[in-house]
Amino acid sequence: MEDLNQLKFSPDHFWIRTEGSRAYIGITEYAQLEHGMLLYVELPELNEEIKRGEYFGNVESVAGTHDMIAPLSGVTVAINTRLEKEPHLVNVAPYELGWMIAIELNASSELDSLWLAERYLADFGGWD
């Protein structure tokens, strides 16, 4: 399992792992438990510009369809295409196999608004 202390979190239940100016984004374990078993994941295309606070895709689960709002701005440089055929990977391993996209950050200063694991777990913990 991913060391949650190496991640940052948005209050909208996204986790972010940075590697230099690249940020990998996925939904948290809490979010996947709330949504239930994922049936479909819609992600942006490669080289697509996404903007913080704007729609970038959705997940469909047994509980309904949920829009995903970008926690950061950037250009998509990697897409987890396995999720097209295996969306349940988000349920099985949200922090490893269930990552969704990687972006080249437009503004690393946006990372400052994200939460550390301690704060996220204090508000939404108790599920691991």
C-alpha cells in the first residue's frame, strides 16, 4: 500500500502524488467506498488541458454517476488506460493500480492548498 504520508489530498477526495513537476491523481479510499463498486471511468485525453476546479471526467458506480473536479491545473501526460476495462482497480487498490491521470503541473503553487494525510485522515479517516 502507498505510504499516505507521501501523498497530498483535496477535500473533494482526490489523492495526489508528485514526482518533480508531474502529479498523479486518483480518488481516495474513502471516495471509492462512498461510491461503491465502479463500473465505468471516463478520463480526459492525453495532452488535454485541465483546470483546477473544473470538470475533467466522471466515475459511474452502483451508486450513480459522479463528476470529477480537478484538484490541480495542468496538461495530461499519462492516462491509466487499464481503468477502461478494469474500473474496479480503483476499488481494489486506489493508491496503486487505481491512479487515474498524471499531469504536468501548470502552477506548483496550487499544491499548497492541498491537505497532508494527517488532516485528511482526521476528517475522513476510519476506513482503512
